[in-house]
Amino acid sequence: MSEQKTDTKLVHWADQTAEKIIRTRGDLDCYTCASGITPSGTVHIGNFREIISVDLVVRALRDRGKKVRFIYSWDDYDVFRKVPLNMPKSDELEHYLRFPITMVPDPFERDESYARHHEVDVESTLPAVGIHPEYLYQAKRYRAHMYDDGMRIALQNRNKIKDCLNRYRDEDHKIPETEEYWPIAIFCEKCNRDTTVIDGYDGENGITYHCTECGHSETADLTKASGIKLGWRVDWPMRWKFEQTVFEPAGKDHHSQGGSFDTARLVSQEIYDWPAPETFRYDFIGIKGTPGKMSSSKGKVISLPDVLKVYPPEIVRYMFAGTRPNTEFSISFDLDVLKTYEDYDKTERIAWGVDKAKNDDVYAKERRIYELSQVDGMPEVMPYQMPLRHLCNLLQTNSGDIDAVLASLPDVKPEQVAKLRTRCECAWYWITECAPEEFRFSLQPVGTTVELDPAGREVIRKIYEQVLPIMDTLEEKPLSEAVYAVATESGMEPKALFTIVYQVLIGKNAGPRLANFMKIIGSQRLKAILGQYL
């Protein structure tokens, strides 16, 4: 796939961004693209937008034959400020407030720290959606003294940095001229908290501080102490220079005019002599129709694994690849799930030439969105398509038995089975955990009957004797006409007949389109169920 991308029209925002990076930065041996987050709690699907936005640009650069380094920074040396509502052992966690996150124990007792627990959750899931960054752990890097030079430069230029931070602020929010500004924070050597006050700096490596929590004081050596780090507004641009970063997006809160990205740009250029990376603003993600199970835990957020329970990896990527980053959208768990699947399937048909696009530009855009939606390049054959609604009917009719559903589809090719199975797993989760109650049903087992009056039993008998013997020879429309004929012959409104049949089949007054549903059930099972009423 990558060989054909160098002359691709710039129909997709990721390609447009890649071209801009190449144009502004020139021909580099390697293009470093960055993303990152503080693992202060469950990494939610809104955070994922930044990760996949970078991944899409990385792919666009690589499709142009460029070598790319995709780094993802875990800011696990940030301070633990508050206990999220969805964490267990909250009382125990309270004791670690103001500690570096990497020193907070894992309340789930799975990993070596609170930070590592949330890192593992993300790192173990991203490969499922085709994202493979190089992970950087900032606590380890600070403690290994990789950033000593960057911190020394910041300390020696703290008045210039203060000016950079003040430049976009109004008078009420500026750091006062008389106030000493320090670009670093220190975790106390004795109690590990950041409850410290800096008292002086010798101009090189000596930093004197005292702790307001435990009273400890000392002059720490920048090249030996393990608890000194830059504040994030300086840490960010320092690392741009250190990693030679040329692209990093940011959320709209950071990208507000005069906001943190603008001040970081000043610090990067004026203190570290590095042009700020190319960037764009990405918007927030909404959640529509939160799944029932997820709302039971107060404070629970929707994470990537939660979304992957409802959507296959390609459709997860599609939702982001098909939407410009600066556009807000919602990920749905309600009936809009059906439309999301339909939209993806339509793009897939256009990409494979099954459906004709309106024009060449539409084809190029849809094809590119589809390519970028794939986890690992274009499939060998077009995946087997089945509308989600129909698949849900098949699964419910078979009590969630995916093997039985696959066995009922003889035209599925071996290369299509894996993706279709994943779609079945997502469909079954959605129908059992998220879909509205009126959308759910289960086939009545043989031996279970409902009470019918004589007229009801008579129409069931006629369907059994007149329709079932010929249903295997009929397509859906003639089968529907045969059922309508029974209603007419019985002097009954079709709707009343349908209600009777649905009650017999699923114990409800309504259900899937009847003729299609009968086809799914099959004549043999219908005989067993309806035969009980003769």
C-alpha cells in the first residue's frame, strides 16, 4: 500500500499535515512525532484522540517514504493531586497525595505502581488498533539525569521564562515582578511530597529548599538528586528540543489563544533555541448512550477497551480517521451504533469498488479514510459485510452462538472469518449490554408456550400448515405475502396476526421484520415452536 502514497492527492487531513511538516521542516533523516499524557487515572477515549491523531499523521509520513519516530510520553513524574472517583482503596490512596504518581501503589495490586497500572492498560490495548509508539517514562528519564542540562538552562534563564509566561497574561494573572519565579518543582527527599519551597540557587547545580510538610531542608545537587523536575509549562518545550520533536497536536484547552501551547512555543524558541513543532488543535469527544454496566460505577469513564467491546478496531479507527481533529463528535452506544456501522460499510464498499462514488474526489477521500482505518494495511479480500441489525437478529435467534451464526453463512471465505467473528462479538456485546430493551429478544424454547385464544391458535395452525411447507422455496417478499394471505383469509388485521406470531416466537408484541425473521429461524425450528399450538 505504501508505494502508491507519494503521489496521492491531499484529500485527507493526515496527508495535508504530513505535507506541511515536510514543507516546513525540510528533508530530515527522521521525523519525531510526539504524544503523551499523565497517567493520573483511567486513560479515557478523549485522551485516545490525541494518540490516534498522531498515529494517522505518522502513517501519512511513512506513506511518503519518511522515517518516523513516534514517541508517547508517560508523564509519570507528575504529582498525584487527587483520587479519582472510580478508584478502589481511596482512603489508602489519600495518604499518597502530593507524591509523584510513579510512587503511588497500585490499588488493584496488579502492577508495581498506580502509574504503571494505567500505562499497562493502554499499552496492552493500542496494538489492537494498530498503534505502536515508542514509550518514554519521564520518571525514569528524570531520575537518570537525562534532563539535567535542560533544567540548568531553565534555572539560569528563569527571568526570561517568567517573561515568556507573562507575555500573554493580563495584569491580574501575571507573575509579579517582585516574585521570584522557579521553573522547577522538588519532591522532598524525606517525605516524597512536592510540598517544598525553593530558597536559593547557586547558578550551577546547587538548589536549596525546605519542605513545609515534614520540615526537611537541604541543598540538593542537580546532578545527583532524584526529586527535581521542571514544571510542565517548561518541561514540555524542553523535551521538544531534547527529542527534536517536529509534530505534536494538543487539545483545544491548550490551544486557546495565549494558552499553554503559545507560551511553550515562546520558551522553546527563546530559551531552548528549537522551533515549536507543527501542530493542530483537536476537539473533545462526547459519549452518547453510555452502556448500562459502565454507569454502575460512579466516576467511571469510557476507555478504549470499553469502545472496542462495541466496535471492531477498524470502525474505531474509522470514527477518528473520518473526522477532522478540530471537529467535536460523539461515540455512540445507543441505536446510533447501527448508523456508524452502516457508514463504515458504505466507505468499505466504495473503497473496494462495489459501490460507485459520486466522483473521483469522493472516491479518493473515501478510499484514503478506509486505508487509514485498517489496523495493518488493506485486507487481502474485501471483508464479509452484514448489516449490524441483521447480525443482531441472527445472534439472538441463535442465543449468541457465534459458531452457529458463522455456520449458517456458507459464502464466507476463510480469509473473512476472523473479522466477521470480531463483528459478531461486538454485536453480541452491544445487543446484550447497550441496546434498548425493545431491540432485544430471545427465541422461545420448545416447551414454553403463551396463552392464545381460539382465533390466535387458528392463525398459527394456518401458518404451520400453509406457509411452513413452502417457505424454503420462497424469497423474503413472497414469504411475506403468504403470511399476509393468512391474515386476509382469517379476517384479521395483519398487525394483529404479527402480534400473535411474535408472542409465540419471542414473547413480545413486536420484533424483527417477520418474513426475514422466519427465514433466520428456519422451517424446522418454526415447526417445533408452532407445532405446540396445534
